[in-house]
Amino acid sequence: MSRLFAVAILTAASTTFAAPNLKAPRAAGPLTVYADDRRPNLFYYGPGDIAVETDADGRPGLSFLQVRYTGTASAGTQGAAVFRSLLTLSVTQTGAGPQALAAVRLAARLPKGAELRPLPIHRLDAKLVYTPVAAETPTTLPEGHFEAEDDPSASGSWTRRTYAIALDVAAAQLLADSMRQGRLLLSLDYAFHARPAQADVDVLVRAGATAIAVDIERWPTLLRRIDVNEQLPPGYAALDVYCYDFNNGLRPDLYEKQVEIEADGVGGGKVVASTTFGSTQADLYARSVRFPVGVRLDRPYRYRVSETATDGRTRLAPWATAVSWDRILDVTSPPAKQVRPSPEEQP
């Protein structure tokens, strides 16, 4: 085992066995601080507010892409118009920078030399609601998921993420029509949950909402529609991969799980993309896979899963074949490998 990997394993283990006292929150400016149940000189800072990124012109970090293709023979959808629409939001978490954390230490009156860590977040829920200006009834979009945009190890807590929603034909059309009719107001409602040590029930530690104004007349590129013919363009989110092992605490023995996806490239040859799930970011249970070049939709893809245990051992599964690109790829461990609480322990 390399020294770097050993350090990563120890870091994950220290996070896994963290024991913040969630019953005694301490306000510290824009954040909340929690003491450790066991170590008197260890404290945790809770998450900050979530905001949608904007550029200097006020353009929101939003993209709504409608993709239409004619289906594939392998998936049994040839000749049918199949949509895979993707709505993404670029968001930031405030209050987690070095200067902000220095202010948090002072506001919380932490003792000299105290260690301040990010509070381990077990679950981050969100929903996106939109209301056309001329309408009174809001519409809630289907469930989406957050994706990592930065390495939390650099600052201790993430600062940028993407919130992505895959929309079916009906939901995508309603949203597109509403955007074209005029100015649209969206609200991203979010809730951070932490899990106390030796407990199976999550605790809400922060909740809020952030508003987004969408003006298609001012920023027409917020909404795009493209047609493809049995191939996906490069950079497009070709496939959603889900893994609930860490989010639901199904595999305490697991440190990380990597998924490789191999597809046929438009120009010939094989194209490989990969994504990773891990215990250090247990709240991230879904990833959107993007290939660097265009891939063929009319041909099956292959995937394989590599597991890394908390003791450093690795296991590489054989390649498996998937026919349909229209379905979610779920790599959650089968029930035989899962460690679930007994019925009397379940919340």
C-alpha cells in the first residue's frame, strides 16, 4: 500500500468515526459549530448556504439542453423520437473559505489550538421549483442529484457543485414552453443532513432556498436543442450512474468504488470514461458520465466496477454489457454484500 493511499484510508476512517454532538449547535457567524463528543479540542463546522453562480453580466449558471435522437435497434426504440433532456445548475457553497473559517473560530470562541473540521454530511436533498411570471401555481421538477466540481480535500469542504436533472419528454416540454413564454423564476430548495455516531437517523443541520431568474430573451443560450443520429456529441452527459453504498451506509467495509464505461467511438475505436463514488463524499450517490469524444448510441456499452476496501485491498469485477443507453446504470452492491440494520434498529 502506498503512503499516499494509506493517508487517504486513515483520513476516511477518521471521518467515519467522527462523533459530533449534533444536539448542541453553536452559532458562529454564518455557520454553525459542533463540539466532538469524545475529544474536547475537536470541533466541526456545518455547511454554508447554497447560491447559484452568475457571471459579471448577471447570467445564471444554468443550462437546459434538449437532445433528440431516433432510437436504436439494440434498445428496441429504433424509429421512435427519444428525448434525453438535461437541466444543470452551477452552484457554490458560501462561508467555507480560509478567511471565513478564521472568522468562525473567533465567533465560536474556540480554544487556542483547537482542530476545526467540516461536519460530515450524510445526505443533501434538493428540489427545483419553477413558476412562470404569468402563472400562480409553481411546478416541481423531478428529483435531481449533485455532482462534484472540486476536490473537498483542498479546503476541507466543497465550494462548487453541479445540480443535474434528467427530464422526460413531458416535463422537458413544459419547462421549455414556460421558458420561451417569458421570464421564469426558479427556486432551488435544499437541506443538509448529518448522522450522529452510532445512529441510523439523520439530523437536519441546515436548510434554505436560492432563487434564479431565467430570461430567455436576454440569454437565449440558456435553452438549447440538438438532434443526433445514433451518436452522442462529445461532452454530453451520456449516462447516469447511481451507487447507494455510501449514501445509505450499505457497505461499511468499502472506501471507494470506481466505474469504467467503454463505448464505441463515432470515429472508430473504443472510448473510455470513468467515475468514482467514495466514503469521503457519501452524499454524492449519482454521477453523469461524459465522454471526451462522440460515442455510438446504436451499439451496447461495457462497464466494470473496481472496489477498494477500507483496509486497502482492491477487487476488480469482470466487464459486463449493457444494451440500452436510456436506463440508469445502478452499481449499488447486491443484497448479499449489503450490511443493513436489523428491523428494530431501522428508523
